[in-house]
Amino acid sequence: MRTRAAALRGRPGVVATAVAALTAVLAAGAVVPASAQTGAPPAVGASVPDAGLATAPVAARTAADDGPSASDLPMFEYRGVITDKESMIYNPTDEFIFPSVFHAGAYLDDPLGEWYLYYAPHDSPGGISLMYADSLEGPWTEYAHNPIVANEWLPFYERVSHVSSPDVLWDDEAGQVLLYFHGENSTTRWATSSDGVTFDDSGVAVTNADGGAGTTETSYARVVEHPDPSSGYRFAMTYMQNRTDNIRRIKVAESVDGKAWVVRPDPLVVPDAATGTNVSGGNLWVWEGQLYVVYHGSTGITFARTLDPTMTQVGPRWELHRASGAGADTGRVAAPEIVTDGDETYLFYESGDRLGATVAWAQRDPDAVRPPEPGQDPDPLREQCSGAASDEFDGTALDPALWSVVRGGTARHELADGALRVPTYPTGVAGASLPLQAVPSGPWEVTTAVSVSPTERFQQGGLLLYRDDANYAKLDLVHGSLGPRVEFIWRQNGTDRNTGFDSVVPPAGLGDTFWLRLTSDGSLVQASVSVDGVDFAPWGRTVDVGALGATGVGPFAMRGSATPPEIVASFDWFRWTPTAEEAAACEDDGPAVEVQTVTRCLAGRAYVAVTARNEGDGPATVRLVTPFGERTVADVATGRSAYQSFAARSTAVVAGTATVEVVRADGAGGSTSVAYDALTCG
């Protein structure tokens, strides 16, 4: 491939990377019932009427297989709400969660409808409830005598505050319906029924004690036939475990009879920066022969990850579905339940805010093409090409052509050692001095590197998107009442949007220096955070551009009052992602270079070969950089190449990138990064 290196615009000594234009950046269940029809995905799990994983095992994939990618996942289109709160007969708390779909017509004699949908309110008193329909597309009819399981059920348990999160499957060996639900949050229970409506036996499946020391919640269970045909267990459970650190994980338990369970010690899924502090609603799903675990995070997005049948090897995290933002399709997409009937596949889920949710559904759009997951950003920190208003803070004062300062008369920020140092002012936003740049119209993106270490309440530093003292959004690291949090708080007319979605425990690996980014597509602003300066993960909920009406954006630091000691937030730089025109100008500034990468086997060892051909107008120094070494070749003439084959020192190499830096005789230069393929020798 032929690439043109971007001009170096970062600080000296920084390894160059290729430019990414802003436009590119912005572009960038109980599960499936089986079907006998050719081409339909195999079925597993709680809503599997015709066959389970035990009879349709999923083959484990190896590294050598052409495994699935994010683009192989189906696209779902929002269809509407099932639990219409205004018309529901049983509606004690005006919220409904955790849909579980069961193919009643495949197992039961004379069912109320072909399909049963179980759900519940979450808050006290809860109550396991039922709707039924002859089609997955509805209409759905509410069972007249809900709840079918209440928060008091003697002799099985005395009154608990609530019962919720139902999940149902058919136990073929026992010839009965198995129901799982929680109540209290510390206990997941089972119940049995011959008709799916009247349940006549119940017991405890898993409790906090089974999860180990420090477990505080054991709830939101999904149960399927075990996906591993060689397992000695008939059933597998995924459930949410909370611990004393208030970080929720997805755990696995296994059972022979569906009643007595053994919990695995290690979690299956743990939170990351994209999910926020919590992951829950774990469900197993088979699509096109591949087993997945699907779940939601604190960010309100449903994700999918490949999973092997032993439930030990979890693949990369891919986004499966998020709310469109149109009409009623807003807020969370949680507790995913994916069901296939014939040629149609449906997603049932919790929609809306955590304690105001309803059950919604979406349908697979077979004509939709899922955009590819973004690849490695070649210039994640905009070191090599940035927008015209970017500031490296290498002067002696802020450039008044770029910056204005709210309450400039009390400003105590300073530029020193190539950084903007802002003290934590003894006030909130309404009293702090705020250096700001104008917010562009249309799409934009800004990134900064922050060094701040808050250790006492309300010390904080980060990025501020500002209209006035009562209307702003701030992305920062703060030491709050519950300890360190990374938050994206939107303040409207003096009132904060501040919930568990907005203020979250910092991501693993967050050090003294981290990177913050705000990205606007012209309609919404998304915050994102990076712990390594390479990968940025979305953080919190988006902010509506029009509703906020921000006019300025910039670094800030404060501590709420004079009580906590003053610390300093240091900002290494403030960079705008270039527009397409600015990116093109960067490319024109650099020499042309054609780069090719090849992975090959020599004597059973893996090598990565890099060739860089100078296509500029004069000689240049070319530096080839790979994870396995580097080589610099001086005075490479026009039309000539620099070459090196780098030994991986093993029999295999994973896919990666090689970087080529080019410096002309006049000192100008640039770089590009080119991918190379994975290879296993022998």
C-alpha cells in the first residue's frame, strides 16, 4: 500500500503516527430458539424449545480459524414498547425489567399463547409477572392475575422486600418449567411449574455465601442448558455478583439438576472503561454457529463477546445494540434476550433509566450492514496532526487569540515546563477562573493529557464544556464522597444529572497522568477516557448539544471550598482533532513514502519484514519501527527503499503495526503506521 506520512507537529522525540481526520473519527438472551429451517442459527438456552446446546454443541474455535468479527453480528431496529405502563393491570412501581421469553407452545398443553414473556418490577414489592402472545411481534396480553410469584411465598420464604429478574427454561428431563429469580438481592432462587403459570415448588439456588468473601449481591441470573456437551453439568448459569468494592461482575455457576449449584471462583466478565463500573444481564446466545455472552454495562449499551463452550475463553468486546435516541428509544439497552423464530430474530430488553425502565423490543434488519469496529487509531493523541487551535502550552502565557478567561481577574494558572498548571480553586465552577476556547459549530473533538492526584473530597481536574455557571458539562477525575470517580456531569439550570451512569469508579490502570476527550457530532457530545494514550473508551451518558448550548471548552480544576488542601492539575497540551481540510494539509507537508509489510516463516521462526520506498523529491532518513526492533537508514534516495526483516523470536506473531518515520534533509518529516498480519509457523 502507498501512504503519505503526516508532518510532525508534536513535541520532539515523540514517535510519530499517521493522521486521522475528524470526519473519520466520528464515522469511525435466553437465547435463540432452534429452527429446523436451513440457515437458521442453532438454539440454546432459556427460551430454547426445540433443541438445546446439549444436542446442538458449538464447536470451539482455534486461533487458526477464521473467527467472527463485529461485522458478523446482526443489526436490530427498534420496534416499540411491550409493557405500556399506563395500561398495565399490575404496575406497583411504574417500571418493568428483565424480559425472559419462553416458547410455551413447544412444551405445554393448551398454553395461554404460543409465547410467554416473563418480567417484573424491580423495586419493592416487585413480583414475577407474565404476558403471552401467539407471535413474538405481539400483540402481548397481560396475565390477569399477576404477579404469579410474589415477595411472600410460604412455606418457601417469608416476606422479602422484592422479587425480580425472572428467567425461564424447560427442564426436559423433569418435564417441567424452571424459573429463576432473585429476592433479596443476596439470593437467587428457583421455582418449578407444570404449566408456566402456577409454580408449586421453590428453593435457593445461589447466595452471597457461594460467591466468596466480600460478595454483597447475587442476582440477575440467566440459565441455559450447558454449552459444553462434555461437561458433567446439565445447566449453566450467568449471574451478577456485586462485592464490597461496589463493582459488579458476571459470574458462572453450574448444576446437574438446576437446583443445587456450584459457583466458579473467577468471574466470566469484568467491567472496563467502556462498560463503567457494572456489568450485568449476562446471557448466552448462539449466532451463526458461534457462542456469545451478551450483557449490558453502566453505560447502557449491550455488548457481545465470543465464548467457547467450556465458558472459559472470552473474546473481544463488541457493541451489539444501543438506543437510537429517536422517540421513545432512549436510555439503556439492558438485560438482553435474543430469540429467533424461523427467519426472524428479535431482541427484547430493558429500555430507559435504571429505575424507570420498560420492556421494549427490536427486530433484526437483514438488509442493514453493521459498520466495522474502529481499528487502532494511528494518531490517538493527535501528536502528528492537530487542529489549528491546538495549544502545546510551550509559551509563557496563553495566546489571547485562542483563549479567553472567565473571571480572569482571579486567575492563577501558569504555563511552566511546557504545561498549563491550574490550581484547584477553593470553589465550584461558579467561582473558578476558567480558560476557554470557542466551541466550533458542527462536528468537533478535543483531547488533553491531565496529571492530577485528588486525595481529599471534591479535589478535581479535567475538561469543562461551558455556557454559564448554571449550564455546563464537566469530565474529570474527582475525589468524591465515595472515593475517586471519573465523572461526566451535565448541569442544566443549576441541577446536575449525576447518577451511577455519570460518576464511575476509575478504570483499571488509571495512573497519575491520563487522557480525556470530548467528541461532538453536532448533536451529541460523548466523553471518553484513556489510561494509556492509545485506546479511548466512552464514558458516561451523552450530552445534548442544543440543550446545553455551550460556547466554550477548556481545562479546569477546583476543590469546592477552602477546606481541602490546594493541589495542581497539570495539562500537557490541548489538541483539536483536525478537520478533513487540516488533515489534508498535514499530508501535503510530509514526504511521500510507500510502505509494505509481510509476515513470513524462516526456519520455523516468524518474521515481520518492512519495506519503505522513498517517493519524495529528495533523500531522506527512514526509521523502521516494530515491536521486535527498529532500524534507521540514512540518505535513502528518491525511488530507493529501506528494508529490514525483524525476527519475532518465536514461532508465531500476532497482528500488529509497523511505524515508518521519514525525515527530509531540511528537517521536515512525518510518519505512517501500517498493519501486518498474524502468522503461526510450523
